[in-house]
Amino acid sequence: MEFDPATGTHDGVATDAAHSPAYGSLHVVSASPQRGRIVGWFPPSELAKMHGVPDNAERREAEPTHDAIESRSDCREILAKSGPTRDVAIVTVFSDEFQLLARWLEHHGQQVGVSNLYVIDTSVGTFDAACFGRANRVRLPGPATDEGRCCAFVSDFAAALLNWFDAVMIAEIDTLLVADPGRYSSLIDFCRRCDSDVVTSFGLELVGPIAVDQSVSDEQSIIEPPLYGLATARSAKPSFTRTPIRWSKGLHTWNGPPAFNGLFSFKLPAEAGSTGDPEILARASLPIDNEVTLDATCAATNRFIRRLILSHHGRDHNPVKIELTLQEKRLWRIPQRFSIAIQKVRK
């Protein structure tokens, strides 16, 4: 199957853009029987056949894992019973951010199993291998000073993993991926039910702690302090893919349109030693919106998504496909269902 960028066809079959009602997503649709939506490269099943590897459907028939389990309320219990899953691998790049590594491993390990985590290690420091636990450590001769080269390696590495996994996720070491808990029980559940080939995570940069009016009461009050985040374009990244793609520098975009489908990325707040940074102080003083729900009907979320999608137009020859300076003018209070998912990881 070949894609002709000049005519927008796959083996002579025309493609068209389709709009998904959920999160206002845009997709490129094709008539491919292997994948409902493809983006111009060979789907993983075709790549696997080239290398003599059974495709995903064949693997599932030959090696059933836990697809037959009806209840997915406790992802960790399922993983404990069935062992590693081939649904998804999650990749990050580690460059001496030791203080962030444990939390990244624990959060994503709870979601998909630690053995499905891949840490591309470009650090220059000396770390005990035990710090990586059972995660897969890919040691490179760091540091990763050439960002373009590093992103090219991540793109190639993710493409290779797709010969063994149904999907690959990318999450930076200071970022936690969360599939909307109101729609999905875990990232594995998201991978199985998501019908998109590439999904952009809706990015929020967490801000805290900040002073808020404690007299404000609502049904979202929880034991932990409330979390607040700033929606930014630079934290909205193509974090999920079922097909080989090429990430731009900073992993900000790929050469297709942003497509949102219930996946969120939360960039952790800056360390306490950075609280004097003017940008951090300015963010902490922004007005707060306590009504954001982050679901498919949320006006604030959909408004920002539209801004991101519109910024993609006319950037065909720009390596970065959206306007990275876009950001909201208010802090959003993170809904309880997300706060619980984020804060249940040990601090």
C-alpha cells in the first residue's frame, strides 16, 4: 500500500477528512481494511508482514492475553493475573532527571505494566540500574544535545516497537499521560477502544501550589489540595500512534493534523527551587476557572482545541505543525476524576 502525497490517495483510493464529534477531532480516513484511519505510511500489520512478524489480529488469536476479562475496573489486578500486555508500549527520554523518573515509572507502570515501559537513557550521570526497575532501559551515548537527532531516534524506535505492540505512546519524563477516567478505565482500555491511528494528547501544565479562595466550595473537593493547570499548545503532543510517524523537534507535532480523542498529558509543576521564575509567578496569579470539566461537551476545552486545529492550517512547509505560543488566559481547576488519577501516585 503506497501513499501519494501529491494526489492524496492510497493505491489510487482517495482520502478525505472526517470530523469526529468527540473532542472536535480531525482524522484522515482511508479505505484500508487493516486500519480504519491511516496517515500515509504503511500500517503496522504491513510492516510486520515485511519482517515476517504476525500482525496484531493474528497474534491475538494465537496468544490471547486478557481480552476475555470483562471487568477492567482495576488495571493493576488484570496485569498481575495476565502478565505483560502487547497492547501498548510507552516511551520516554531520560536525561538525568532522576527526581522525575520514579514518579513517571510508577504512574505509567500502574497503567500498562512496568515491563511495557521503555526509557531511552541519554544521561551523563551515573545511576544504579535498579533505579529503572523492571522498565526497559535503552542506553545511548548521551547527552541528547542534538534535539533533531534525538527525535529521529524516538521516531525510528517507536516504529520498530509497532512490530510487537498494537500502539506506542510517547510521554516526556516530566509528563503523566491519563486517558479520561470518565470514558476509559486505563491507558490499556484507551488503546483497545480508540479508533484513531494517531491521537494528540490535550496538554495541561500543572501549576502549584497557589493561593485560592478557600471559601469556594463545590462537589469536587477532595482530601488532596486541588490541582490547577494551564492549557498550552506546547504541551499538546501526538502522544499515541498505531502507525509509524515522524515527530518534529521537541516531539511537539507530526506531519498530520492534531486529533483529540480523550487522551490528556499533565506536565508536572516546576521544582520548588524554580518558584521565583517570572513566568511561574505570572501563571500563579492568573484568574481561575473552576467550571472546566475536560469532557467532550466542555466549551473551554473544545474552544482551545479549535484554536489548535486552526493553527495547523497553512503550515504544510513548517516543521512544527501548530502554533506553539497558544495558551489559555485562565488557570483551569483540574476535575476530581483526573486529580485522583494523578495524585494517587506516591510523591
